[in-house]
Amino acid sequence: MLLRMRSTIDLLGRRWMLRIIWELSSSPAGFREMQRRCGNMSSSVLSSRLTELIGARLITGDAGRYRLTPLGEELVSALQPLQEWNAKWEGELHA
């Protein structure tokens, strides 16, 4: 079980992964739109990250538009408690 969790953390810890997931959680987007939303990251990095996320079955790239899969949507929901904890942690750091 721990090995699987480390694999998940490794995947999500790669640069831009969570940003791409976050951007797609608001709405689907094509390649150029995703590049714009992510601060004009290089096309090679974006392409690589999108391919990895498709392989992980967290997003789909149907008809040139990327969107979260149901599994990807579950991931976004699962990250919500971490986001809430982060807000508390930031409050503690600034207190």
C-alpha cells in the first residue's frame, strides 16, 4: 500500500502536474488554452505532462480537448481536505 501511495505522490509531485489538474477542474481546454492557463509553459513539457496524466487515467484528450476523467474528478475531491489543512497551516505560520 505504501508503495502505491509513493507512486501517487511521485506522479503528482512532478512539476506542473497539480497545476494542470487544477486548471482542468474548472473546465476542459485544448492544448493552446492549457498552455496559456499554465503561464505559457513550454509545449514539450505540457505535452509530456498531458501524456503522463492520460496514461494515469486522470485526464482524457478526446477531440483535442483535455478534461478530467471521473477518476481525476475524484482526485480533486480527495485533495480538498489537504487544501483545507494547508490554509490552517499557513495561518499558523503567519501567527
